[in-house]
Amino acid sequence: MSTLTFEEAQQFRVGPNFQIEDVDPAATPGVNDVDTAFHAFDQELDSLQECLYANGRAGNEKAGSVLLVLQGMDTSGKGGIIRHVIGETMDLQGVHVHAFGRPTEEEAAHDFLWRITPHLPQPGQVSVFDRSHYEDVLVQRVRQMAPPEEIERRYGAIVDFENELAANGTKIIKVMPHISRAAQEKNLRKRIERPEKHWKYNPGDIDDRRLWSEFMAAYQIAMTRTSTDNAPWYCIPSDNKTYCRTVVKTLLVDAFRSLNLDWPAGDFDKDVELERLANS
Amino acid sequence: MSTLTFEEAQQFRVGPNFQIEDVDPAATPGVNDVDTAFHAFDQELDSLQECLYANGRAGNEKAGSVLLVLQGMDTSGKGGIIRHVIGETMDLQGVHVHAFGRPTEEEAAHDFLWRITPHLPQPGQVSVFDRSHYEDVLVQRVRQMAPPEEIERRYGAIVDFENELAANGTKIIKVMPHISRAAQEKNLRKRIERPEKHWKYNPGDIDDRRLWSEFMAAYQIAMTRTSTDNAPWYCIPSDNKTYCRTVVKTLLVDAFRSLNLDWPAGDFDKDVELERLANS
């Protein structure tokens, strides 16, 4: 119970019968010592990501890449995943993090996937999206910022887009850190009360909070429509943030392993180089 | 002796009388428990960098920024500084790391500072350079890749360039992790012998190693010519990598502190928002 297995992490995968209200945001199944479990895979993840990066640097076009999409309500723990799962374990040189905010005028003038493309991972790289192209079927649906038929079109466009990425060797993991309304209230209160957290607070957060059930319905639809073998969604309990991070780390290790990479062969003769070194 | 003070870190600053051969790469002055010292400032650095990032996000044009330049011989520990000092403590969303390799044809066709500019930090951001514009006065000098009068011109151009950055609010710290020739031999041997390190090895590394004293002379000149109040150089013993990282972390904390930032004020009325939250 101090390690979460790959199988246990898969219980959060969004399948055809997924119902968001079946996921208890406060649950921590499979783990009783979450602080230990969180670090169980550190060495392996470190090494796997370095190996991916090494393959990219060595020019292996088939190295593959990893894309982690984070999409959740305010204070659900997206930033903490980036900081603690990605930052503490991976080599920054192989990682690209991008936060997608409100589209700029130029971005809004293009198809919704246009602004995503420049941030996709190259071979050997990991990209992490803090919010993503799913904004265009979540907040845009809830706030009716696009006509229903356009929203409808986007689900299919996303599936096609992600299938194409997968065909080009990108392992895609999509995560909704799922917090309860009660936990969000506590988190927002901290942001309002503590000066060092003010910058994270926006009065609009309360407006979104008032539309909680509409957002949950939009997540339900978006995740069931776009959770595929190539790009599965995971709806992960996040009231206990370390638990959520542990699941994400486990999913990442599994994804990296499935790339099946070896260390790139050196482009040199070992004995010759040892001799040259000895004589240098 | 389990914390390195700001004053102790300053002993490595390159001043007008600096002689590179006076720096013992194996020394670890001021610290006897280096693993403890390395973590002494973690909480503060985390908080200071978040505060800088928060100011940037809040649109504070005077937030300032930080630029860490890393320039050293092969295996001197540049990558480890990025991984352990930057990655483990800072929020990736506020950090930009760029490795400068051999210039592309397009880059080589421009002035040597042209390729640097896009990677400079914006207000609120930290940029880390793994190698830098100093390549153009180090390897280019040693290997005579540019005429002497052009190399000569570059020292002045760099000082002007960095003064301009500083005038725009960028705190600049330039670090040469200084390893001994003997320590490099051990490190290179590992890279040749261990399959998981092959990707870091290039036979050209031995060619550079054979020019060790020429490189040291080039570092000596470059650092003394360009170490200014606005952009000081630090030549830091790096045979003990954790010691070197501890000094770099200490210098960073000092730099962040000198930005004198407060948490950005919230753009909202606290009581109103607490009321709205309670009613949401």
C-alpha cells in the first residue's frame, strides 16, 4: 500500500460508461502512505525521461515524445503537478510547459487548434499543457461562447488531431484533477485571505464556481467523447493533492516505459576513446 | 558550517586581480556538511521565485528578471546545476532554459549576440543559459575561429550588452563551474564506459581537453574583461558538485532578494470576495 500499481492507476481511466459523479474527489484508493508512494518511481522516471531526451539529442526520429494535458477547475492542483511531478523529477531541458490562457485576438481568429501546434513536443521531448484545447469545449460550452454545432464539431476535430499526434509517436495522457466543491471553497478562501496567494485569485473564479454543475456536465461530455486508446482521459481524485500527483506520476512512468527506448549507442569506439583519454 | 553565507559565496567573485590558477577546484570552503547546506535556502528560493513570477503575471513591468549564465568545461556540472538547483526548487512556468550549441548557418551569419536575444528573460522570468554568448570568446578564441581583433571587439560588446540588460532590470549571474583536469578525466571515463552516458560523450571532448591550458587562459581573459558590477562572474570549485550547486543557489537567493519584490496586491476587495465565496 505504499506503492500505487499501474493497474490501480488505470482505475481512473475514462471509459464508455464513465460517470463523473461516481468519482469521489476525496478518495485515495490503493495507498495508505501517500508520501512514500509519491516517491516510489522517482529514480525510474528520472532515468526514463533522461533516456527519452538522450534519444532526441542523438537524432533518433523515432524517439517518440510525451504530452501531458492538465485540465481542471480552479485550485484543482494543475500547478502542483507541474511543480512536483514534472519539475522535481525531470530534466528541464527536455520539458516544455505552456499555460493556455484566454485566447489572444490573433489566436481567436484561427481554428482553435492553431495555437496548440507550436507547443507540441518534438521527438525526445515532454510537453505539459496547463489548460489546453479542451478550453474550447469546456468553458466555451458552459458560457456559450461558440454555437452548439461548432462545439459539436470540435470533439471530432480533437480526436482526429490527437490520433495524428499518436501516429507520429506522441504518448498522450490527459488528466482532470477532480476536486470537490467543498475543497475548492477552502482553497479559494486561502487565495483571498493570504497576500502571497492573491495573484492566483480572480473574482471570475467565483463565477465559474457558480456554474459548477454545468462545468461537470461539460467535462463529462468532453472526456467521454475524446477518451481514446491513443489519448485516454483520467479523472483523478484531487482533494488529497499528493494522491493525485502520485497517480499522475505512475501514469507517466507507464507511458515512458511503453516507448521502449534504449540508450542511444555512442558514435565512437570505446577502446579507442579510452586510449585517447589516457593519452590526453 | 552547514549553511553557506552570502559573504562566503562572494569569495568566488571574479575581481580585477583574479587568477584562475588560484582557485582550487577541489576546495569546499565554509561548509563541512554540504548535503545540508545545499538545502538551507530551498524554501526561501522557492518563495522568492514564485513572488517574481507572480509579479510578472500581475503585469508588473518593473518586476525585474534573473539571468543565470553557465559556462564551463565538459563535465563541469552545468547540467546538474540546471537539474538540481533550478528544477528542484523553482516553478517551471517561470523558467526558461536554453542550451547554446554550435551556431547554425543562420546564426553564424548574424552578429554573435543575435541568437541570444530571444532567450533573454521577460519581466517575472528566470532564464538559464547552458553555454552562452561566451562561446564566442572562449572556444572561438582557442580555436582561432575569428580574427583576434573581432574577439577583442566582443569583450566590449558583451559588457555593453549586459549593462543594457541590467539597466532594464535583469539581475545577471555568470558562473564558471571550475573542475580539475583530473576530475574531468574520471567524468569522461564514465561517459565512455557507461552505455547510459554515451549520449553525453563526443570524441571532440578530448580535443578540447588537450587544449586545457589554452581554455583556462581564454576563461581568465574573458572573465576578467567582462566581470562587472552589473554582471559579475563567479569561478566556483566544482570537483564537489554539490558544493558548487550550493554556491550557485546561495548566489541566486541573494540576487532574488535584491529585487526587493512584494507580493502583488490583489485586484479585488477581500471582504466582498469572501462574501461572494460564502454565497456561491
